[in-house]
Amino acid sequence: MESNKSSGVLGRVVDFSLDLICAIDKEGQIYQINDICKQILGYEREELENKNFFSFIHPKHYEATRSFAKDIFKKAKKSYFENCYLSKTGHEVHLQWSTVWSEEDELYFCIGRDITEQKRVTQQLREKDELYRSLIEYGADMLGLLDATGTYLYVSESTKNVLGYLPSQLLGQNALSLIHPDDLEKVQEGLSQINTGNYLQILEFRFKAEDGNWRWIETKASNQLNNPAIKGIAISSRDITEQKLNRLQLQESEQRFRSLFENNPNLVYYQNREGKILDANPAFLTAFGLSKGGFVGYSIFDFLPSDVKSYTYQKHLEAFDGKLVSYDLETEIIGFDHKGRRNFSITKVPVTINDTVVGIYSILKDTTDIIQSQKTIQQQANKLNTIFESITNAFFVLDKNRNFNYINKEAERLLQLNRKDCLGKDILTFFPEENTGGFIPYYQQAITTGETVYYKTFIQKADVWLEVAMYPSEEGVSVYFTDITDRVKTEQELVKLSLVASKITNGVNIMDATGHIEWVNEGFAVLTGYTLEEVVGKTPGEFLYGPETSLETVNYIREHLVKGMAVSAEMLDYHKSGEKIWLAVNITPILDTTGKVNRFISILTDITDKKEAEQELKQLSLVANKISNGVTIMNASGCIEWVNDGFTTLTGYNKSEVMGRRPQDFLHGPETNLNSVRLIGERLSNALPVSVEMLDYQKSGSRIWLAVDITPVLDDAGKVVNFISIQTDITERIRFREELKKLSLVASKTTNSVIIMDAYGRIEWVNKAFCTFSGYEMADVLGQVPGELLAGPDSDAAQIQELQDKLKMGLPVSMELLNYIKSGEKKWVLVEITPVKDKNGQVLRLIAIQTDITERKQAEVQQMKMTQDLYKQNRDLQQFTYIVSHNLRAPVANALGLTNLMGRVDKHDIAFDKALLNLKKSIMQLDCTLKDVNTILTARNHKPESALLNVKEVCQQAEEALQDQLIACSGNIHYRFTGNLFIQADKAYLYSVFYNMLSNAIKYRSADRALDVVVTGSSTPENTIVLSVADNGLGMDLKKVGKEMFKLYSRFHPDINGRGIGLFLVKSHVEAMGGSIEVESELNVGTKFIISLN
């Protein structure tokens, strides 16, 4: 009973539980589930029970849940996991499970808690955390934490982007150490305030960046030292360097403007849309008797009479439409210190902010005196003109009906008129084209306005340009004119030839009454190189004038300024860098109310380019008319405006025949290449330069090949205003090119190398045989000079120079040269070069034919070697003949004589014994001679066997063979070799050389000192082995020895036994190894032999 009660209570707990409680078999079928499933998943119990619970799991958690279920089954113990389900409405539901497998019931008992809201909150917290982290690390502001002393506890990553510091560079560092010294006190004070308070609003200071530059920083700070979560001073900083610099520049600009505003002698005031005066300069206040601030509430219209208010208000509104308004006004101004009607020149300058006009600066200049003076002058001029015009060179007078009243002779001549026919007749009778042309509109203007009219006109009938001055009077007009045809033509040609457009930068400086500079603008600094700080208090002449500055111009300017007069001049000055600069100088004096100069304003314009352009135009004009090339200037439509004399010479057309026409209309013909014509049209239509070669036709009908280069001339807006075309006659070049093609065809078939060069010797073409012979491809040699490409170390430089000298003189050349092909192999060639000349004798091309004569040269070298060998054999034969005739004949003759004597003498006679002894000596002498002959013949017949030898080891072997003799005489041999020397040579020969020289040193040693022999060896950069054997023996007198040194049986110490064959063998062996031998010797000092082996 108790058990049932207990089970019932537990059942109600399950039913009322807010957690999902269920039992699931091992196949995943839901055996039983409580009612909370409706609230959590949206399903009724009946919809879930006996269903597989995997069908309700979110697909992304399916595999993980199945794996977890298997794991629980294996472990059979309580486990926890989370997964996600899809509710009946399709929403994701996250459940946290506590699960255990019951082996007895064969069921999983599961309790699931809905953690969907918890998951959502966690995700939001994570996203918020990521957002805050991104703002801190990547935001524009730099965030950090400082302790109470200003030491960094935390630095955000954004500091790297702004100041260049990594956070690790600043952590632990005191921020005050990076504050600009001038701002340090302010920052320390701010740090003290934040330590005692809670918040510091804004602090601006300079902070040293990682690159060493100072950056302006705006910082806000909050004291969080007592906040246990932070325990520091939280700071937020922003880089305001650009704002700060802009602010400083704005302040400077405002100060400059204020200076100009306050010191302007004209009346300047600032007003709003209603016309209220908001500000006025001292000149305005003085003129109206107002004090500073006394104009508040006044409108400028309060000072004007009613008859001009409407007009001035209209101009006021025009200015507020954003227009710069200028107008003249004659009126009486109420309160103005000058009484009566006055003339004013008024300029209204709108002040625009964000495309909205917020106010107007008005500048009033009293021009009454100037206008009155102009009127007086005009009246006097009208009187004087009548007098002066009557004596001018050319003029006529018309009445108000345009009829001639008077015409002088010069006018008759220029206009090709007859005075009698003209008087009393309308000018249009003689010049009807002037009705709509130049004269009539100007005539009407003069009559209508009563003002003098000046203009230039072209009279087609007379073919003259005239400069006209038309003076109106009550009777009509007086017309004065001058023939300016030559000047206009010159100007037109200068305009057409002008290819340089210059942009002018103005410099402005303000000087006091003594000429010392008070202020300059940035344009002045750019123009001269001097800054405001460098020139304040100086006169321009102190730093701008130089050696070539015109003193005449300087004095001219000074004279005008002393008189308080405006002046304009052009002068050569000097830039700060020392560079010359031409300046147009315009200086205007500024007067105070008493008429006294208190300042000068100078405007400088760089006209260096203009000056240079003027010079260049002069030169260009001269050159264009002198060069043989054709020069054509066309307008934007391609119609000719000017041609030079060279064009006429080339084409046969004179200027009058081509003016206004397009070149293609008269130069192209049946064989002109249409592709070239289309290319020209396409390039020029896109304002691009073009170069072509094309066949055109002269006026005579003759064909002429032209190289045409056309360049568009653009204005500042990039629009074509002219085309400049240069034509060069290349007919001869084209003809030669065609001949060259034929020659190339022939040259490509020959086995000899053929090279075609330009007039300067640069390769333009080679045939296949050249490439095969030299190893170079066509692309390798184009543009190169053969003498530089093919010459090598053993080439004869003098021979190459001789060849080049002949070619410079235009002479043909034929010579044999040693060249080097691409592989480095030497090749002998026979070079024959022929210049190709034009009809004037000028060299156009060089054609070279190279023949390979290497085998012939090698045969010549072989023949030379055979000749040398034959000479050597002949010399040896002479030596052998000498031995036979001298050394052999004497002992044989002695032996024969003694034999005959012994035949006649009794063998017991003492004479027989003596004869026998002499016979033995003769036979021994004969035997010795035969041994020498055998040695020589053996050396001659020995076939050298080349091997790589260690030179020092071979010498030491010879030393070992003579060891007993060296010990007997207490001799020493010393070796001084530079490293290990190896040579490819015959060992027997090298051994013989060392053996004979060492044995001679022992044999001919001095009795006065112990023998010392020094053997040295070294290698030269040319890979030559140099050996020397030096002793301190008896030595020789080389003057006496002379040429006998190395001859057979030459002996120089008769008192010492020897046969005179050793040095002969040494020289023979050295020469057999391709070397040479020299000797140095001094009597009673010693001897040194020097051997060179390749």
C-alpha cells in the first residue's frame, strides 16, 4: 500500500515536472513521455509515444545524438548531453539531457531540460562581446587604462593603426614620457585633476608616435581606480592632427584676411541678406564718422538717397544669388565726409558656406576724382585729336551718312582709292563687303556711343591689314589707320609656331612705405623659394637680385616708387636655389587718407617660360624656314594654315596654292597606300601623334616617298587646336631598301658571311651564313658594331682602327682580321667592306663580306713552324758537323799517326810506350766525343711525353741525385715556391734542366764561401711558370761570354774540368718544352738562370 502511494506521488511529480521526462527503448522508440512535451515541443503525448525520437532531432545534431546513445548503452551509466530538436511549428528547441540505460527494463530513462532561452542569451552575450572587442580593437579611437601615475595597464590594438605602437611596446611604460615637452605641464595638471575627480572632459596635447613624429591627440579620461572591476584610469584618445593643423591654418588665414580687411584704404563692410551692416573696416568708419560697433543696426541703404536705393538693392540681391557683382554708382551718400554727388566703383563679393550665401563683402572705391580727371582729359583729347589727326600719315573723315569728307594721299595709296572719285560718296560704294564686315559695326558703335573705337581689319581689296582708330565727333568720324600687314603676318606665324603653353603662378607681397616686406603669400614662396619667415623685414632686392639683374630696370622701378607711382616691369631675378627666374613685377602704392604712401602691394608673375618661349619661337621660326624638311601647320580640321619653304621644295606647291586645303587633297595619288591614310585619320581623330612612310605625288606628277610625322597641339582643356606635320624625303632610302631586299636574297644564298650596316657601322642585317659561322642569331647582333662584337684579346687593335678610319673617309676596305665567334673560338676572316653612297656622296650603308680563312692561316702557321723546325735541325746539323770536323777528326788523326809510328818502333822502345800512352788518350778523347754525340742525338730523337708535373718535386729528385756532391762541398739548396706549381711537360726534359743547372752550380762554386743555391717558382696571371736557379759561385763576365753562352762545347772556366755540353742541353730542353731561358751573372758574385714555361 505504501509502495503504491509512493508510486502515485512519483507519477504526479513526473506529470507536473517542467522538465521533459521520457523512456526510450534501445531502438529509439519513445516508450513513454510526460505531458510537458506539449509545452516544450508542441506535440501531444500520443503524437510522440511509439515514435522514433530521432525523427524529431534537428538534422545537424542527428549523428552526434546517435553516437551518444551508443556510448550510453555501452557504459550503462548516467550521462549528460545537449542536442537540438525541431518543434511542431518548426522552431529549434535546445534540450539538456540526463540519461541512463536500464539493463533490467531495457530502456533509456531520460530527463530533458529546455535550455533554448539560455542558448539565445548566451549567443547574444557572445555577439555583444565580439562587437565590443571589434570596436575596441579596430575602432578609430585608442582605448587604454592607466594607473594613478600614468603608466599603461592596457592598450587597444587600434593604437597600432594611429600611432604605430604595438600594445606590447606601451604596456608598463609611463605615458608622460611620450608627451611633448610644451604640453607636459598641462597633461600633468589634467592627470592630477582626474586623480582627485571622476571625469576629465577633453584634453588636447602632442604625443610622440612610433616613427618619432608628434601627433595631436584629443583625450577623454574617467577615474575608475576605485572600480574593482577596472582599477585604473580609463582613457579614450583620438588623433586630431589633421583637424589641429587645419585649425591653425584657418587661424593664420583669418589673421591675414583681417589684416587686409583692416588696412584696406577702400571702404569695406560686411552685410547680411537684409542689408544690415555686421562689420566694417576703419576706412568705412572714418568716412561715416562711426566708431567700432557703432554701425550695429544700420543698413547700407540708410545712407543712400531714394533715387538709387532700388538699383543698389537689385545689385545686392544679385550678389546673394552667388554672383560677383561690380558696378559704378554716382550718388550723394548721407553722412559721408565728402559732400555732394560722388562716383563710386562698387564690388560685392558673396561669402558662401555649404553652397549657401550667408553674407556679402562690399568694397566701395571713391572714383570721383578719377572720373572727373578722365572727363577733363577726354575733352582735351577731343580738341587735340582734331589737330593731331590732321597731320597723321593716313586718315579719312566721314560724315554721319558715311560719306567721305576728306582723304589724304597715304589713305589713297593704302586703300587704292582716287580722292576725287571718293569725296561726297558713301564708303560702302567702294567697300561693299564692309557693310556686314568690320567697318560698319565699329562705325555705328562710335556714332552711337560717342567713344573712340579701335580695331584691326583686313582689307581684301588692297590685301592689307590695318590698325584703325575711329574718333567720333558731332560732324561724323575721323578715321586713322596704319598698315600693320607685316606685323600681323609675323604674329600669325609666331602663333602658328608657338607650341609651348605656360601656366602662371602669381606671388604677392606687401611692403611698408620703405619697401620692407611685411607679408608674402604661398605663391611667393613657391615662386622664389623663400618663406615668409625668411623675408620679413627685408627688401626684395636683398635676396632676389643677382649678377645679371638689370640695374636700369631696378632704377626705373625705384624712381616710380619714390614718386609714389605704380610701376610694371619685367626683370631677371634669382630663385633661392640660385636658379635664374624672369618675373613680371607690378607694384601698386597704397595711400592713406592724406595721400601719403603707407604700403606697397607687389604682384610677381613667373614669365621665365614666356621668355624662353619667345627665344625658342625666334629660333624655331628661323629653323623652320631654313631646314630642308617640309613643315606644315594645319588647323583642327586638317586644313593648311602655314607651310615652310622646304615644303614647297619637296612638293612643288607654293603657299598660296595650298592655304586652306587638306594635304591629302593634292598629295595623294593612285598608288598611295590607303591603309596608311586610314591610320593617319584614326590616330588624329583620337588626338594621337602618328608617323608613317607613304608614297605621295609632287605637283609635277612625279612620285615621292615621304616620312610623315604629325603631332597634335592641344589647348589647356585637351582639345586639338592645330596639327604640326614634318615631311622628309625618303625616296632614296626606299629605293635603297628595295635594292637591299634583292641583295639580301642573293646574300642569303651565299656561303660567305654578309653583314649590312648603317652609315655609323651598326648592324642592320646579316645572312644565314654569318649566323652559322659566328654562332650569333640575328637578334643578338642588330644595332651592334662588328668590330666591338667580334674583336677579342688577340685581335689587332691598330688594324681595327685603320679599318674604322678608312670607313669614316668613305673608302672601301679589304684586310685579314682575327675575330672571335660566340663560343670564344678564334677565327681568321678576310673582310671586304664596300660603302653604299647616295647621289651626294654621303654614305648610306656599309656592306661587308667575310670569308673564313682560318684553315689557310693555320696552314701558314704550320708552314712557319716547319720552317722554324727546319732551321733548328739545320743549326743542329751545323753543330754536329762541327763535332765531326773538329772533335772527331783530331783524335782520329792522332790515333792513325800513332799507329803508324808504333808499327815502325820496337815495342820495347820507350818511344813505343809513349806512343801507346798517347794512343790511349786519343781513343779516350774519341770515346768521350762519341758519348757527347750520342747524348745530343738522344735528346733530338726523344719524343716528349707530356704529363702533369709538380715542379718542386722534379727539382728535389735532381737534388737527391747530386746529394753526395752537395755533402762533399757543404752546399745548401733553398726552395722559394709560391704555392704548389704544376705544369704539363716532359718529365725527362724538366729533370735534365734542373740536374744540369744544379750540377753546374756545384762544379763552378767559389772556394771562398759555402755554396748556396736558391730555387724559386711562381705563376703569372697569364698562366706562365717562371723558375729561377741562383747560386753564389764564380759567376761570369757576360760581356765576354756574349752569344757563346749556350753553344756546344762553350767553356768559360778553363781551370775547371768540363765539356761545355750542359747549358746546350738545358737550352735545347727548355725550348723543346715551348719555353725560354735568360741568364744574369756577375764575376765572383754568382749566376742566376731564369726560365719561363707556358
